[in-house]
Amino acid sequence: MYSAVFGALSTETRLNISANNLANINTTGYKRDRVSFEDTFFRYAHDYHVDPRGDIRQKQLLPRADLIAKPRLAMQQIDFAQGGLVATGNPLDMAIQGPGFFKVAGAGGTAYTRNGAFHRSAEGMLVNDQDLPVLGNGGPIQLPEGRVSVDGTGAVYVDGAQVGQVDVVTVQNSDALQKFGANLYTPQAGATIQEGAAEVGRTEVAQGFLEKPNVEVVEEMVSMIETQRTFEAYQKVMTSSNELDTKAIRVGTDRS
């Protein structure tokens, strides 16, 4: 029964993740979530590592057994795989080809994003689609009026004169990032982000392009169908287990 509950809860989490991925198939720079089932099996089977999520046996409800299961929800991770690039023709749109993030000044501090849908604010600053300043050399980038061009390193030119350098950084410990909303990433509580410079030859800024989400619609739809069938199978296991327990109780009652 407990093993079936664990499986049902895990498939429910997986179904929610697939639904959220599909809901963001048109979100620029979106990175899909995935459930780490392989890592979950290794860690939970051996229990060598402490897991931050609790299990349903934290409180002792029944007499302690010698052999017990510890059903827990599967952990989820962000898949930072590269998405395809689509041309927009907008000179202020930028996409990162390769590993790396843009940096913006959020209300709670610096945030990271792969969404390069930028524009010029009324104050003449380069901002993202939430009007948050895009950081360059640690501060906002001022854009005078004129013809804007951006090279592969993120250097911004207006009428041939350089006016700024868009910060493009790599994150060595990307597992310490969490989704903050509005397609932004911030450090998890207590985590320190290890930034690095963008690698020449691996990371390039493409002007006039945006990065599509790395969500494969067919793959997610197949995953949803598979997950639904798996959930139904776990429901049958729980139903069968309940019927066996009921029969055992009846037999014991009849004999007494």
C-alpha cells in the first residue's frame, strides 16, 4: 500500500510538471522541469543521503516493523538544455547560443534569465519585458537614440560607438538556481551562485533572435499519457491491497 502511494504521488508530480511544461511552449527562453526518477531510485533505495523532503512515516502510526518502506515524492530539476533560435528582426532582441544567462536587476537583487526580449525604456535604459534593467558591467545600460548593433560577446553599439557590454555569465552550480517567476532564476535559500565568464567559442549572443523553449510537445504529450496509465495502475494496486486487508480482517474476525 505504501509503495503504491509513493508511486501515485510521484506520478501526480510528474503529471503536474508535464502540464506546466506544455503551458509554456510559447514562453521565450523557458526551460522545462523534469523529475529525477533515476537519482530518486538510487538515493531512496540505499538511503545514503539525507533528502530535504519528508516521508509519510515520520510519525509512528503503527508498531515499528523490521522492514519498512519510506515513500517520498520524487525530486524535480530544471533542464537547462539549449532551445532553438527564432529570428525576430528586432535589433534589441538577443538570444544566447550555448551555456550562460543574462543578468537583470530584480526587486530582490540580481536575477538570471535566458529571455532576451529586450527593449528601450522611456528613461533610455535597456530593459526586459518586465521593465527590469538589463545589467552590463554590473550596472544598467543606457541606450542613446540611434542604430543599435550587438556583437557575439554582448557588446552594444549605437551608431558604431560602444555604449555598453551586456553581462553574459555561466553558472557553475546551476542546480542552486530556482525559478522565481516571469522566466527569472534566483539562488535557492542559503545557496551561493558561482558565476563564471562566458566561454569564448562556446557561448555567443545572437542579435535579432529569441530562444524558443526547450519543450518537445510530442514528448510531453506521450509522457502525460504514460503517467496517467501508471497512476491508474497504482490505483489498482491500492484497491487490491485494501481488498486483501479487508478479507484478512474478516477471516480473523470469523475465527475469533
